[in-house]
Amino acid sequence: MLYMIFAQEIIDTPLGWMVLKGDQDHIKVAHWAAEDELTIGQGTIPAEWKSQATEQINAYFKKERKQFSLPLKPEGTAFQEVIWQRLLEIPFGTTTTYSEIASPEQARAVGTAVGANPILLLVPCHRVIGADGSLTGYAGGTDRKDELLRLEGAHHPQQLRLF
């Protein structure tokens, strides 16, 4: 019988609870959670990334870290994984648009891939905004997206900075 290895870390951030899930070696999911979701499915296996993730996320919110160095392994289609890799290339404090990530003709497909990003914050989809400077959607809520961009000093829409 095959068993799925499961590890989970819950981090209290200034913008709410962040839940990270994965296996012993990799983070596969990170999302913002409501307090009532926090008691469901507590991970029990040890994983080195748990303490590293807590330390790095806390340092990010203190403006002591601009980049994460965690073992990420989001799972999606080949196209999604290419787009998520591109998101990792967007520098801290910088925003870009969907059509800048790929060709303007692919903007809609890019938007769908960005919206399917399973590892919020660590794969910085919050740095992608609309061509008109609007915040567009964010799985964690546009208020949280706005706060993340402000924390990073990416003032929008007046100062749209493309990478």
C-alpha cells in the first residue's frame, strides 16, 4: 500500500495565517488560511523546510529578506510550471504584467497559470498586475496583495516597474 507523506507548517504573519504543505523534502502548497482551517490535518512528519520557512517568512515581513531559498516543488502542467518559474525571476519590489511574462497573445493563458499558483508568497504571483496598473485578482485577496506590494516598496499603479 502506498502512503502519501505529509508535512505542514502554520505561520502567523502580519497579514494572517499562512499554511505550508509538502512532503519531507519540498513545499508543494502555501496559502493564506482562515483561523477555522488551522486545526485540520496537522502534519506530523518532520521536514527540514518547516523551520527554514518560518524563519525566512518572518524575515521577509521584517524587511530583512528579499528572496526565499526554500525547496519548492509546485505541481502543475508544463506550461504552468514554466510560468511559475518566471514568477520566481521577478525581483523584490518590482511588478510586471501578464503580457510581459510571455507574449501579449498569451496574456490570458499566463493569467490562468498565475491564478493557479499553488505556492503563494514564495512564488511571488502578487508581483503581477494588470497592464493598466490594477491589482487584478489574487488568491489571497487584493487587499493582501496590495499590502505585500507596499511592504516591498512596489508602488502601483503610478510607478509600474517592469522587470
